[in-house]
Amino acid sequence: MVINMYLLNCFFIYSILGFIIEGLFTLIVSGKFSSGILYGPWTPVYGLGALLTIVISRKIFKNMHKSRFVETIVTFIILTVVLTFIEWLGGILIENLFHETLWNYKHYKYNLGKYIALEMSLIWGISSIFIIYFVKPIIDKLEKKIPKFITIIFATLFVIDLITTTVIKLK
């Protein structure tokens, strides 16, 4: 049960961090604060990406038994592919379910359609390594201080947001 609360807390923390970072980036670039499709202050694709980063890197570091450098390179390659796939799948799902295109990489030099570009894939790989070595240690300390009832409140609000968004946007 402890690991599940840890992962759930991490999902919300990274979803909120992703919302803030992407929102600020969008504000700087376009003049408006925007991130994701939900109404709440979270962008779940970042939470999912962070969870995959945590789980996959933990498995690699635990089972590979090579130098930390080799493990990091393997982790970078695997997570670059996995996170790129998640971004592609998210773009397809949002477009097909809600008839919206939240991002479009067609103007990137090395794009593979609207939702994948080598340039962005490399950013996801670099970001995953940055999360593993720099962000995760800080978040792990913060996560331990989150009371269970706060996690339950966030989970409830998230489900309400997910249902509300789906109902409103599918009309």
C-alpha cells in the first residue's frame, strides 16, 4: 500500500509540476497560460511520464548490474522511446476523443507527423535523466510529508475533473 500511495503522490506532484512548467513556457511563447486539456491544475501526461521514468529507471538500475554510465545511457534510450510513444498516443487520443490538437510538430525539421519530432524526443530523454538524478530526490522528500487524506482529496478532484472534462468536451 505504501508504494501505491508513493506512486499516486508522485503522479499528482509531477502532473502539477508539468502543468506549471508547460503553462509558464506557453505564457512566455504565446502570451497565454495553457497546459493540457483538463480544467484542474494538472497535466496527467507529465505525471504518467514521471511514473514511467521512476519505475523503468528503478528496474534498470536494480537489474542491469553495469556501470552507472551504461545504465544511464540505456535508461535514456528506453525512456526516450517510451515517452515519445506516450506523447504520440496522447496526441492521437486527444484528437480522436475531443477533436483538438494541443501540439503539432509538423514545423520541426525531424518530425514524424504531428505528434512526434526527434527534437522533442531528445528533450523527453534528457528530461527523464534530469528527473532521475536531480528532481526525484527532492520530490521524494516532499512526498513523504503528504498526508494520506490530501492524496485522497487530490484523487477525488482528479476523477471529477476527468469526468467533467470528458462530458463537456464530448458534447
